[in-house]
Amino acid sequence: MTRLRCAILDDYQNVALQLADWSPLADRIETTVFDKPFASAQDAIAALKDFEIVCAMRERTPFPRAVFEALPKLKLLITSGMRNAAIDLEAAKARDVVVCGTAMVGNPTAGLTIGLMLELTRKIGFENARMKAGEPWQITLGEDVEGKTLGIIGLGKLGSHVAAIARALGMKTIAWSTNLTPEACEKAGVSYASKEELFATADIITIHVVLSDRSRGLVGRDDLARMKPTAYLINTARGPIVDEAALLETLQQRKIAGAALDTYSQEPLPLDSPLRKLDNVVITPHLGYVTAENYRRIYREMIEGIEGWLKGEPLRRLG
């Protein structure tokens, strides 16, 4: 029996084969791990042209129509999560490619958001690096988050979780999004604010909305201009939600105290990005959902998804 070829994409830590048991598929599936991002769509096409199955990690490798049309052997695409904006579901359907997803564990991005907030205000990682480099004793003056106002853009499951943690830290919480109502805010224990009020009054602003045509560029130059010079912006959602050029200019001119970014308009972030050189921005390489607990479930459900598809019963089908 000829085994089908399965590509596991963007396994940056090389842990896919360790965190889940792929052996039940071994007699039917030949797996190949790609642990580096593809440089271009052409590179992705060249690498994947002989694979019937692809396991993708969120939006790391895009699958637009042109890629589907260039991969005639592809029959099954499984993505981590139940949403992937980088997959053209209509194109997949036109090529008879089954697209499925997986569940995710908990709210790991909430913990990262709070960690970035504490790094901005207490400079933990900065002082750690100084001490290990043999630099003189402390030089930073931290800020206490207690009593400060956290402005939350998007009060869904993740935004509400961040709000609960912030309140436990003694912060005031306000929220806004396009369809958010005062009633929904009251239910979550958060004060409602208009977009203008949120940007003008919050000490720290954190973004928790899904990237869509409506949210692309949601945080623009005018919004950033309303922020207090002592305020911080945190983006662990998606890079294009913020006008990155406007944010870069705002940071370079020190019109706000700083920012913490886990997502970018282009990922991986180019080595020559000006963001890498600013001392008032904390940058991380899209770590929001990258936890061992999450990966264990993702890869386990990818294996389940392949099993289901082989039986003619696709699980968690998208589109």
C-alpha cells in the first residue's frame, strides 16, 4: 500500500512529532516536518507539490487561490484553530480540498498580554538582560499597574479574560469595539467607552479583535494621536489591525510611552524592520498561542482529523 504524504508546516520548535503520537498513521501516512517558514509562495508550492495532506499552523503559511491551483495533489488541509484568515476556503472548495480545524486550549494569549504589560511597566526582561550582561545595578523606574486604566478593544472570550486578570491587579477596565454594547460590558464587569474616550483616557490599550475587512486598520493615526504621552499600546491580535506605519512614526517621535507587539503586518518580522531597533517597544515573535498545552491538543486533533478523513468522515470541517 502506497502511503500518502503529509507535510507538517511551520513547526518552528520541531516538536510536532514529540507532542503527539503519530504512530497510528505510520502505515498509511509518511510525514515530513518543515521547521522554517517558506520565503515565498513559490517556495511553498515547490516544497508541497507532492503532498496530499498538509497540517498548517494558523496564518504562518498563506493558502490563497494561486497556491491551491498549483497543488493538484493536495486533498486535505488541517489548520490549527477553527479560523484561519490565510486560507481561501472558496478556492479550496473549487479544488475539492477538504479543510478542517482543531480546538485550542484555554486563553494562552491572555497570559502573554499581561506579561507584555508588566514588561512595559516594570522592565523585567530588560533588567534581567542587563544583570546577565554584567551591567551596573538597577537603572529603571517601574510603574505600578494598580489604579491604572486598561482600555480593551474587543470584549469577547479573550478580552473578557484579560479584563478579569487586570481587575485582580487592581486596574480599572474600559472597553470598546464596533458592536460592543454597554449591556455586554456591564455583564463582563467592564465600563463601556466610546472609541475616542478609550484612546484618550486609557493608560494601557490592548487589542483583542479578529482580523477582518472591517477591523483591518481599525487603530489608525488619529486614534494613536489621542493617546496620552504616558500610555502604552499592546497588540497580540493581528498586525494589520493597527496602522503599522503610523505606530512606527508615533514610537519614533515618542508621542506615547511605548508599545508591546506580538503580531506584525509581515511575519516573520523582517530583520531590517525599524521596530527591532527602538528602545520603547517590546517585540515578541507571535507567541500568543504557542504553549505546550496548546500544541499537544492541536497536533493530537490533527492526527484525529487525518484519521477521520481517511475514513471518509472529516472532523471539524471548515467552509
